[in-house]
Amino acid sequence: MKYFAGVKTVEELRKMYRVLLKKYHPDNGGNVKEMQEINSQYDDLFAILSEENKSDNQSYTQEENEQFKAIVNEIIGFNITIEIIGSWIWCFDCFQYKDKLKELGFTWCSRKKSWVWHSGEYH
């Protein structure tokens, strides 16, 4: 896999996906064809990795994966700091986007002073 070489876990896959989106997303100067290839490779590797990790408590459903991809695609063009930890997406330095983040289902975490989103139950 050209874009995800060396990725061994779903968490690593998601972090690499965010990095690739920042670089290749059409809103950031990339092109649609390259993004389609990245999305295809992501989906293929996600299927493999989630199957390998089914015995762990960290398996992710296809629905959770689609929600995750949709959220990351929505926020990647924002001028904010994004941190991905498992199925959680943390957004820092994002006051100007708070209304949009609320619409996307993010909640404010006062302890970390950031907006957070996660799908399903805690993993």
C-alpha cells in the first residue's frame, strides 16, 4: 500500500489518514483522484486490520469507521490542531469553529480545553 506502508493498527491507520488528508485533500490543494486512491487504500486496510483485531476489545465496526472518515473530512480544512486517539478526535485552538463542531456532534471538554468527538462506546 503506497500511502499506508508500515501501518499495523487501526489507530495508526487513522492518524496516517489525517496526515494524508491535510496533504492531499482537494480543499488543501490536492486532487480528487489522489484522494479517491487514499480512501480506497484506507478502506481496504481498515477491513484487514479490523478483522485481525476482532479478538481484541478494540475492534471497530464499519459504521463507526464511516462516521470517523466523514467527521475527519469535515474538519480537515479548519485551521485547528487535531489529535486522534483511538476512536476519539480532539480539536484544540478552535474557538472560531465551535458552532460547526457542535453541529458535527462534538462536545466541549473543559478539563482538556478542547472539543471532542467519538463514535459509539469508548474503545
